[in-house]
Amino acid sequence: MSDMTDYERRISAALARIGAGLERLGQGGVAATASEGDAALREALEAERLANAQLSERVRAIREKQETTLGTLERKLAAAKAEIEQHLRELVRIRRANADLVASNRALADAAEAGLANPEMVNRALQAELTALRAERAAEVAELDDIIAGLAPLVAPETGEEAEHA
């Protein structure tokens, strides 16, 4: 029986210590622990808000850059189209003039064969035709150079920066 009394006394002492610990936690320990947890959550929330704001700013900056780049490319494309149209109009004009020159030179050559034209005049007309044909060829070469220059960026190998954005 003395063992039972001893156990009882030990259990009572343990319960008293547990009760005292609970009272201390109830008075300030729980509140301190709860406010520490709240503060940690608030800090984590604030850190996430800051990260979100930074990401939003980066997205906005990227959008602005894309819009600026797109606007620049659209303006360049419009200018290139206008330039190509101008080249095409000039090429058509040169071709018409050359066709008229060829026809008049044929008529002059026919007249020379019939003995109605001066051979020196025929020679000058043929020289003018040759010059006109050379000018037409130069205009065609310039047109092809413009086309190649426009296509070059599209077929060029990607640089490191372009590959990252692709």
C-alpha cells in the first residue's frame, strides 16, 4: 500500500506541474506564440506581395518593350512596302520606255535597210537602246538587292538573345 501512496503523491505532483505550466501558457505563452506565428505569416505575405509586385513590373516592362518593338517593326515594314511599290512603279516606267525605244529603233533600222535613214542616226539609236537596257538591268538588280536585304533578317541564324525569346 505504501507504493500506492507513493504513486499517488508522484502523480499529484506531476499534475500540479502540468497545471502550473498550462496556467503560464494560458496567461502569456500562448498569446506570444500566436503573435509570433502571425508576425511570421505577415512577413511571408509581405514578401510574396513584394515578389508579386516585382514580377508585375517585369511583365509590364516586357509588354512595353514588345509594343515598342512591334510598333517600330510595323513602321519599318510600311516604309519598306512603300519603297518597294515606288521601285516597282519606276521599273514599270523604265520597261515601257525601253519597249517604246526598242520599237522606234526597229522602225529606224527598217528605214535604214530601205536606205531612208542615216547610219550614224541608227548607231546613236542603238546606243541609246543599249543604255536603256543597261539601266533596266541595274533597276532589276537594285530591286533584287532590296528583296534580299528584306529577307536576310528572316533567314539569318538566331543569336543567343533571340533564341532565348523564341
